[in-house]
Amino acid sequence: MNPFKKTARWIALKLALIFAGVASVAAPARAEWSTYQGNAAHTGYVPGNFDASHLSLKWSASYGPYSIGGLAVGGGAVYFDGPSVSVTALNEQTGAVLWSNPFTYGVNRGQVSSTSAPAYANGMVYYQTDNEQDVNLFHGVNATTGAQVFATSYDAQWDVYLNPTPYGGNIYTGGGRYGGMYSYNAAGGSQNWFGNAGPYYTWTPAVDGKYAYCYTGSPGTDPRDGLFRMIDLATGSTTYLVTDILFQGNGDYMDSAVVLGSHNDAFAVDKVGGIYPYVSGTGRLICFSTQADSTHTPHIAWVDSGYFKGQPTLANGVLYANDGPDIVALNELTGNILWSWTPPMGTPLSTMIATDNVLFVSTSIDTYALDLTTHQVDWSYDITGNMALSDGTLFIAVPTGTVYAFATPEPSAIGFVILGFGLLMRSGRRD
């Protein structure tokens, strides 16, 4: 073989291997953040590693004192409810406004008292508007332009929900005048079915290939039971109902959603109690067994009592939860505590995000990136709010009116070339 061709092939092979190796090390965790806690199981988990130690501010977009809320990311944009009663889309790379759909705030006919956080799927953005009568609408809009594709009327009264949940060509939401759950066709917005659920605010269904899941208090007067439902995706009927007689609740707000595990299990938080006779200073973390066959019926598998509140996060067999001033990591199968961490300042808030190597924790003062091996802080920033992680970027929506985007700078193409030739020369001296 021609020595020049042999050398050229050798160089090309070496460079290809070097670039592949560098890319695999540098590539951060990437996934669309389509709904509440990222996915239909609401795990808050984004597969892959994330270099949190080099995070830096990419952009910020401020809306003054107006409240902004939950996030969704997809199709090159980040979406959130706000400012005030509106839904807004920003360019994911620059923070520039792409579109905003505002509504008139109020309690009268034609006015909107609340908007849900949005969800993203297949080039569409979905959200709910609520009052008591004419503006109870499930919206589907074009993700690029914000133009309305449909607005489907549904029954509710002054309700507030978390992001709708897309799954398999349908969208699932809370709703109903006295509680309930809806399934809609994602393309045209037509209603598939309406199913039972408790009359509670700030929750959204979790969904897998067979069922939609929710955990709320029961309707009626106190004392109430906790109701964990497994609702058939085809019919909307409750196939399995697990009653939690020790439900304590706290008002009519759940402030969380069911998390679906990988071992026929699901998780929910029954926060610090205020329902007679279970007035309590403690909160409960509940594991439900969802295995349903000829020898298994869904039931409560285990319960941990402490000061639990907010939304659990699940990744790689470990459940992360807010337990008073601490973050605790628990074995998914047993509920046994594996380790705990106390933030240097502030107390943990409702949601967390996990990758394969980092846990993002938002507290009342700061946001932290915690190394899952050393349990040491890799990064922190003095803001706090709703979080989303997508395309290697951490987004934080501060309730007082600003969206922040943080990213790890990726090596430039020339950087890869210089690194590749450096490694090539070192390798060449050994060959």
C-alpha cells in the first residue's frame, strides 16, 4: 500500500476515534422537558451526565414584578405561564420573545382567573385557562407562532392545575366542577373521556402505557381519605382505587403529582397535615405497589413519616425528597434512607432535577447542583424558582418575574481540532 495513503488512513482513523471520545465525554444530559417534572412519569430525571461545575449564565429575560410559573421546553423554545395571566414562548438560545398569548385577568365573564403551566409535544403547546364559566378552556397552540389550533371547553370552577401531561397522541389534565380528569386528542383537542378524581388543585396526571394515575383527597367533608387512582387509558374508568385512611392533606392544594417508578411502583407525598382528625406536624412519603394481575392487587407498599413536602424526584432506583430542612435519598424499593444533605442556606422547595451524576435543588434562597457521588456542591446561584433541564441548559423561572438560562460552554470546533492533533501526536510517538 502507498505509504502516504496508509498514513492518511491512520490519521483519519485516529481523529475519528478522538472526536468520538471527546464528544462522548463532553455531551451533557439532553432531553425535551415536555411537561411537569420533564416527562409523563413526572420523575424529574434527565438521562446522561451534566458538567454542573462549569455552568454560567447564558441569558436572562425579565418581566418586572409579574408572576411567572412552570416551564416546558421543546422545539427550540422555552414556554411558561406568565407574566400575569398569559403564556409566553422564548427562544431557547437567546431568550428573545417568540410569542405571548395574554388574557384579561378577572373573575367576570370573559376574564381569566388563572392559567396553567404549559406542556409541549409534537410542535404544539398545551395549557388551561380557568374561571368558573366561559373561559374554562383547554388550549392547543402552534409552538412556533402561538396561533390557536383549538380551544376545548371543559367544566371547572376557579381551579389551578400543573402542566398538562402529553402521552401517546393524547393529553391528560385535571378538571371537573367537583374534581376529575380529562383525556383529549392532542391534534384536534376533542375530548376522549372524563374520569373521576378528587376536587383538589395543583396536580396533574401521571401516565404510562396502561393507566393515568393521581393521588388526591376524597370529596366531601372532613375527615377525608387519600385516593390513589389507576384510570384506564382507553375508557377513563377507575380500574384500581387504593384508599389511604391516614390522609392528612392541607387545604385543597396537592402541589405535586404522582411519580411513576420502574418496579411496578408509584410515589406521592401527603404533606404536613391540617385535616381533622389527622392534624399533624409531619408529612408522609408513600409508595404504592401498582402491580395488578391474578395474584397482585395495587396497595400501599411502604410509608415514611417525617417532614415531607413538595415533589419527589426519581432516578436510577433512588428517590429524592424534601424532608424538612434536608434532602433525603431513599432506596426506591424499601424506602430506606441512603444519605441526606442539608443546604448551606435556605430550606428545600418543591421540585428537584436529577441527571446520572448531579441533583439540582432549589431552596428558599439559592439553587444548588449537588454531586451524587461526593454529595458536595458543584455549583450554586443566588436565585430560586421552577426549574427545567433540556438541551444541556438549566432554566429557572423566578416567581417574581425573570427567566434565567445557564449552560456549560461547549468546546469550539477549533478546540476539538487542536485537542485531537495534540492527542494524535502523543499517540504517534508511542506507535
